[in-house]
Amino acid sequence: MATLGLESTIQDPAVLARAVKHLAQARVVLPTFSELAQPSAISPAVHQALSGVDPDGRSPLNLFRVHWYNDGRGGIASEPAYLRLPPELTGVQAPILVALGRTFPMIHAHKVLAAYGCLVPRIVTGQFDPTNHRAVWPSTGNYCRGGIAISRILGCRGVAVLPEGMSRERFDWLDRWVESADDIVRTPGSESNVKEIYDCCAELDRQAENIIFNQFCEYGNYLIHWRCTGPALGQVFEHERGKQPDLQLAAYVSATGSGGTLAAGDYLKDTYGAAIAAAEALECPTLLANGYGEHNIQGIGDKHVPLIHNVMNTDFVVALSDRVSDGLGVLFNHPAGHAYLRERHGFSPELLAGLPALGLSSLANIAVAIKLARYLNLGPDQAVITVATDSAAMYASERERTLTERFGDNFDQLHAAEVFGEHLRGLSTDNLQQLRHSDRNRVFNLGYYTWVEQQGVDLEAFEARRSQAFWHQLRPLVDAWDGLIREFNAKTGVRPSDAT
Ligand SMILES: Cc1ncc(COP(=O)(O)O)c(C=O)c1O
């Protein structure tokens, strides 16, 4: 593997010059990582130009909406949209805070941020030529949608590589966005068949015009979440602490696919002392038990340890059955589920209106947050924070399947009570491991087989990641890239008012 996205200087001036010319013609201004971390710092000229732009359209200006602070009406909010789940719902005293990825533009999931974080360093260092290269986005669905959205905005060719068994909604979206039907490559299997995706990418990599943006080993993915998602979640916590001054941030939970979102934990641990919990599917317990298998928590659990997962800074691994996320998906979106939650438990219309913001992995995150809060016996002043990567809108077809196969197409309030009892109140502390040094080494070592043996990563580069110094030394790359982004924008000369 030639590169892991770690360059901070210009690699090929000729490629860079072509990219400048191309993006000038496409009227693109590239936001810096700092602007996406703190959108209030984006220039008033951009905000003004954005006011008439559809957040789901193909305008280059929508790059300036690839952040956590969209208010759902096209403007900027003072903190990310989030839910605070009350003890009456979760059964634990600790407040559970869930930041909502559906506010991201174009794909309604935060993975468009990861796609930008992988692509833009390659553009501004002269490693991606939008006039000639094709951006290949291997993923289980949301990252490749983000990659396609950004490729289209930049006027370059993008290819989505994803397993054929992913949700229908992902393919429907891709059909609307790709330039040609050939730009969707279906690999065998479903959620945890990432090896098959790699094999397909190895094939595609043989053609010089294909540049593979492998989110599992691209450090831009780690860094953009460390720089943007970490502080955004910090802002959610600060907002709650403003109302409850004794509140502490006890833990951060993230179900891991590429491990990118987990990087926010490195920020939250440094800033608030939060413990970091990696969640995965019990049906594919790779981190917990070196296990494998099929599951339906789409977007996570890929039968390997991503290269960009800072394993030695992870405090817990928790495995959760997809039976829980599938069941809660129905409870939180079905009229009988809402009737039960309202009539039996008296939950407010506001809370019920927020529940469809939670996709399958979001429900897994919440269930794991509950298990962790129970295990740590957290009180009302100890919050657990997590993310809802995408919303229930991506899984209508999956809910139909669950309704048929599990509830005989007859989901009623009795079923709702069973789901509530089994998958919320009944959540126990099983399948949870608090990692000791030796446990972290066990998980870390498992990554050797994917990265060194199969993917050809240099042993030294693999081993360096065992030390926290390695991860700290990555951080200055963000400022270096931001400097190159500013220089790039100065060269294109595009003004925000041109970039509609
Ligand atoms: C729905 C969903 N949840 C969770 C994840 C995992 O996020 P990450 O890849 O940052 O670990 C993904 C990744 O694609 C996803 O699509």
C-alpha cells in the first residue's frame, strides 16, 4: 500500500495545477477542516451565498455544510442537533446524549464528512487529478454515498463499491446520484464482507486512473473526526452542562465500521476524561472475541480491526445483538410503537418526534450506552454521549422485513411492550469487556493479519500505532492541510458568490 493519506506537502505540481484549473471551472471553494469544526468562523460571504442553496442539491457551496451544525432550515445552529434520552426511556439514571447525523447535507449521514476528510488532502497535495482520476469509495453504504456526492460536486468521476446486500434505500440514493450505472460496483455478501470489498478494490487499483479512498486506513478519516466530530460532541456536552453545572462526561460510545467516528473519543478523552467504548455486533464480535459472522447493524462490524482505530486508547468493547437494533427500529417508527410509548409511558410528542432520527447503528450505540451506564453504575450527573450516524429513513425496507419475519406483519402494542421490556429495560451488562493493557494488545495484534499480511502495510508503520505518540504526531497534519487548502483556494480565485 503506497500511501495512507499522510502527506502534507505537494507531491506532484502538475497534478495540482490541473486540479486548480478544474476546480476553478467547477467554481469550487474548499472549506478548511477548521471551518468545518467551527462553522461560525466561515466567512459571512459564504453564509450569504449559501442562503438560497438547497442543502440536498449539487451546489459546490454545500461543501460548507459538511459539518454537525446545520439547523435543518439551511442555516447554522449554535450546537449540533441532538437528543437527550431520559431515564424513563433508557432505564438508567445517566443522561444519554445522541448527536444527529441526519442534519448533514446531501446524504443525511455524517459519513460525508469522512469522505471529504479523505479526498481533500489528496487534492491539495497534488495526488488526485479530477480531470483524469476516478475516486473509488469502498464502503458498506454511507461513506460511498458521501464520496459520490462530493465527487459529483467537484465534477470528477466517483465509483461506489459496496456489498449487494445493503439496504435498498442506499442503492436508491446511489441510482439518483451516480454519473453512470457502472459507477456502482456491487460486491458479494452484506455488512461484514469487507474482505470482498478489498479484493474488488485491489482489482480496480490495477488501473492507474482509479484512486482508492480506503476509509479503513486513510488517516484523513481519523483526523477529520478528531478535529470536527470531537469538538462538536464537546459542544453538545457543554450545552447540557450549561443547564446542569455538575454534569461530567463519563463516556463516549461509537459503533465501529472504519473506526473514524471513534476518533472523536480521543478528543473527548483528552478534553473531558471520557472513557471510549467501541461497539460492534454480537453476531460478528471481532474486537470482543476475534469472532466473525453476519449481522444487520448496517455500517459497522467489518470482521477486521481498521488501521485508523486507535485501539490502545480504547477502554471498552461492547457487543450488541442486531435483534436489539432491529426491534427498537420497529418500536421507534411504527404507529403502534408510538401509541404504546405515549399511552403507557407518557413520553412527550417532542421525544417521539425525535426517534425516527435514529438509524440501526444509532440504536445499537444507544443500547450500548445503556449497558455501559449500567456497568459503570453512572448517576444523573454522568452523561454518556454517542452519535446517530444516519436516520431511520435509510431502513424502511429493513423494518418491513423485521415486521414480517418477527412480528407476522401484525405489530401491536403488546409487541411494543415486549420490545421495550426486552431491548431497553432488559439490557444487561453482558458481552462487555473493560480493556486491560493485555486486552488492548490482543485487539491491536489482530489487525496484523489484515494490514501487514493481506494489505501490505509496512510492519513498522503498523507497529508505530501502538504508541499514543504516533496519534499525537498526526494532529499537526490538520493545520498543514488547512494551509494548503487556503493556498489552493487562492490559486483558483473562486469567490463564494461564484460558487453557486
Ligand atoms: C450507519 C453507519 N453507522 C456507523 C458507521 C461506522 O462509522 P465509522 O466508519 O466512522 O466507524 C457507519 C460507517 O459507514 C455507518 O454507515
